[in-house]
Amino acid sequence: MASSSNRPGLVCLVGTLILLAGCAHDGTVAPAKQAATPKDGKVSYDMVPAKDADRLHPAKGQHTFGAQPIENPPPVYPPELVSANLAATIRAKVIVDGDGKVTDVRDLDTMGGEHHGAFFAAVREAAMRWRYTPMTVVQDNEDARGNFNQTKTTQPFSLDYSFRFELKDGVPTVSATR
């Protein structure tokens, strides 16, 4: 048990570890619904499972909940690229603040093709409108008298996604892979 004089430092250390942990969620996102012949140019996406090193490892007495999508429609296939009959997979990291609002979308592909920028722009435009439930970190505490209480804080988090853009016979299609 930490003494009360060390608690501010411990809270700061735990907060820093949470921020550095990046991906803080073990859940999965359901793939976009499969459509027979979609004509709206939407694409599919899956959440990429985090490596163990990228996951949040709560300290003793901590657990998390939340970080669930509320609103996250897939991006729209860039209309100017439909006639080029291109397929692309774009990997992106979605950064979410403590309130569940997306604050940044980062491109995880270091080597993009000629049209990579247009596909990533579509991903970024869609993901910046996404919303999540806040990730809440619950710390169980015990005082010197043996009384228990909990401290709840919301923390930022990030999730990695893979977006698949495809055309079949010139029509944007939805496909999901796991």
C-alpha cells in the first residue's frame, strides 16, 4: 500500500503509463455490413488487434471500461478514383481524447502508392467524425482503516484500423476481412 504522501506521484505515474500505452481496448468492432451491390461508395473496415506491448496494462487495483464506438460509419470510396478501378488497403491509427472525440487520424502505411493520399484522405475525413464512449480507468483504493473507495478518470486512447477499398465491375463494394 502506498503512503498518502506518495499518492500524487503515483497518480501521475499511472496517468503517464496510460497515455503511453496507446491502445487501451480489448474489444472488437463489428465489421461493416456486407452489401450485395452497394452503390454509395462505402468501404469496410476492421479494428486491427493490438500487440501485447501496445495494450494498456492496468496497475494493481485498476480496471478499464468504455472505449466503445458510438458512431463510426465507414469512409466513402473517393468518387474521382472509381473509373480507375483501384483497390487499396489503408491502415490508420485513430486517436481519441478523454471525452470520446477523435482528435487525430495517423497513416500507418509508410509506403503508399500513387493514389494512397486520396484513400487516406477519405479515411481521415470519416474517422474525424467518429465518436466513442470515454475510456474510464477505475482505481480501487484502500485507506489506512481498511475502507475501500474508487477513483474514476477518463483517459485518451488509440485504436488501429484497416480499411479496405474495392471495386467490382466498376462499383464500389464492401468487404470485410479478419
